[in-house]
Amino acid sequence: MLYTDIRKLQKLDAKRSPMFDKNRFAKFLMYFAVAFWAAYLIFFGVMLSFAFEEDSPNMEPYHVLNQGLIIFLILDFLIRFLFPTPVQAIKPFLLLPVPKRKIMSILLIDSGLSLFNLFWLFFFVPFALITVTRFYGLTGVIGYALGIWLLMVFNSYWSMLIKVLIRQKFLNILWVVPVYGILALIEFLPETGWLSTFTMNLGEAFILWNPLSYLGELAAIFLMAYINYRVQLKLIHNELSRKEDTHVRHISSYSFFDRYGNVGEYMRLELKMLFRNKSPKSQFWMLMVCVVMFASFLTFNVYGENSLMNDFMCLYCYIVFGIMTLIQVMAIEGNYIDGLMVRKESIYNMLRAKYYLQCIFLLIPFLLCLVPVIKGSMSLLMSLSYLFFTMGPVFACLMQMAVYNDRTMPLNVSMIGKRQNNNKYQSIVSIAAMTVPLLINRVLTALFEPDTAYIIMILLGLAGFLTHRYWIYNIYKRFMKRRYQNMENFRNTR
């Protein structure tokens, strides 16, 4: 009864939200993306079943796939960082005359029963229908799917634990290092391969309906759920008790911005906002981890000679921070928008400061991408082309959201804070930022030599950078025309 009541309240909360109507287009895009990736996984499941059969004639395809189950779990672990933690919604339910322990238990159960835990079955079920049915029939496929689903449920609780710890302190991400480091040692110690052998035997145990395999998974799930239960209850108690932190820390004045006048003052404000508030600071360090990860993909040449994937990885290194921060431009400023509107052209100077800092932050992925350039897995011209193109057209596109964002983003969102909703413009601009540069590169490569295409993209990027004062001023003028509407919405969503 409590579970169904909480589900009903969550649905009513979504429908009664002032952003419900504005988010319909974003939801349509989300459903379209889910359908696209589901079809993509089905395609790969079918194709890999035949590819493994040809490449490893001495092994069954499902044995080959099961040896790499840990790769799917790692990918699933990383993908889950893109989604909010379900227990972020616990604060409204604490007002009810129900013990918070019961509410926490219900929310953990709801996370375990999430439909996303079934998403990888779009890959594994088609693969099993082709490779497993010939020996074990449909019952083997069902047992295999059940085992994979339980693995994903366990992975959801593991990912949730790390996300909650990171929200409290980013250095808690180091808990991941020993876990996956030990797994890597188990696998890559000379002439062992114990991890891949274990996962191969585990997958076959699923197919054979071995009860010990399922009991082991259930025990691991209950253990991880209990750890989440204890940890999150403690953290929620600490936040509700509003403990004050009186420890004096070093305060940076960023005095070197004094020489740049009002723009320098806003650059100083932007840095202080970024590194002194929980939500922006956590987001910044998480994005740095993403940039390092994508740069490492290029360094180790994970995709081989696949030019499109290498281009995508290089582009993503440069745009990931801008997409996650500039797409929400003015959302954080909604907390103090009334103060910004006191002085003439303060918004214009603030937008310039944001743009300059984003351009400076591009030096981080550029330095990281020098490693694959030196190693020879990518060209310097490719890196420079996406650097300048991001600095020009991509940032110009993302900063248009300053006109349309009208929902305040809290500065210190915690695990019991309120969740954010994207509007349709954010979804469209984000998709365009990730796809249009690649399409332009493909068109230019079809018309010219690859190096010539990269040079043209550099020139387009420089044109966008050299004209930044004009298009930022255009954004400022359009914002001022609808400033009263935006300010009202900012106040209503604080």
C-alpha cells in the first residue's frame, strides 16, 4: 500500500509541476532516444552473435560474450551517472506521518524495480535467441535474461551508493579505484583470466537455471541495498539536522581579474560560484572525470581506425563541459537575478565573463588530447579544429539558452534537494551541439581532403570567436525584451 501511494504521489507531483507542459517535447525526445538505442542494441545483439561465431569457431558465441560481462557492467555504471538518484525525492515524503526508514526502503525497492534495469535485455535477449536456443531452448533464454536482469539490479545499487557518496564529497569517487583495480588485477595477472572465466561460467549457470547463481546474486543485491539503506539514512539525518561547518578554509580573491574591469568582476563571481557551491562544484569535477575518460579512449585507440567515433570522442572532450553548464546559463543566476538587474548592461558583461571562462576551460581537454596526439592515435589538426569550432559556433549556440531559461537551479542541491527539469529548447540545442559539428565535418570531408576539412572548421571557429561581442550583445538584447517574464519564473521556481 505504501509503495503504490508513493508512486501515485510521484506521478501527481510530475503532473502538477509548472514545468509539466514545457517538458512534453523534451519527453518526446527522450522516448525517441530510448527507442533509437533499443533498436541499436537489438541490431548489435544480432550482429555480434554471427560475428563471434565466425571469429571464435572453437567456442560458443554466448561463452565469448559472457567473458566480457564486466564491460557491460562498467558501461552501465557510467551511464547511470547521467540520471538523478531516486532518493533525491525523499524530502517531501518526510512530511508525511510515516517513518523515514519505511520511505527509504520503498524508494530503494522502487530503484531496484526501475525499468532501466531491463534496458540491456534489448541486447542480450536477441543475442540469446540466436545462440542459446539451439542447445537449451526458450527456457535457457529466460534463465539467461533473469540472471542478467539481477546483475543490473545489483549494479544499480552499487552505482547509487557511489553517486550518493560523491554528492557529499567528490573525493569519494576514489572508492571506485580499488574495486575496479582489484578486478583488473584478477583478470590481467599473467596467464590467469580468472574474472572472464568466472563471468563465462556465471552466464552458463544462468542458462542452466543453476539455483546457486541466482541465490548468490540475490545475496549480493540485498547486501548492497542494505549498505545503501544505512549510508543514506545517516546522510539524510546529517542534512536534516543542519550541522554548521565552522572550519575556516582558504579564500581565494582572484585579484588578477581586477585589471579587466566589470567583466573581470563577473569572471571572479563565476569562479567563486563554481568552486564554493555544492551543485556546481560536484558537476565540474564529474565533468572533468568524463573528459579524462574520453581522452583516454583516444589515447588507447579504443575504436581503432573508426574515424567517426574518434571524431565524436574528440568533439565530446571539448563540448561536454559547455553542454552541461552553458545549457543552464542564467539558471543559477536566477537565485540572485534581482541584484543583476540593478545596473545597466550587467547581464551583458556577465555573459561575456561566462564565455571567456568557458574558452579558458577548453585548455584542459586540449592538454589532455595532446597525449593521443603525441602517441599518434589522432592528429593535432583534428584536436585544434574541434577546439576552435567549440569556441565559436558551438558556444554561440549553447549561450542562446540565456534567453529561454527561466527556471532557477539551486546552488547547493543535496540528496534531498529538488530535481531539475529541462525544457524543449535545452534538448534541441544539446542534440544539435553533439551532432551538427560531426555532420559538418562529414560534409566537408566528402568535398575536400580531411586536413582541408579540419582547416575550414578552424576558420569557422575563429570567425565565431572574433564576432563574439556581436552575438553576445544580440543575446543580451533579446533577454532584456523578455526579462520580466523570466524574472517572474525565476522567483516562482526558487
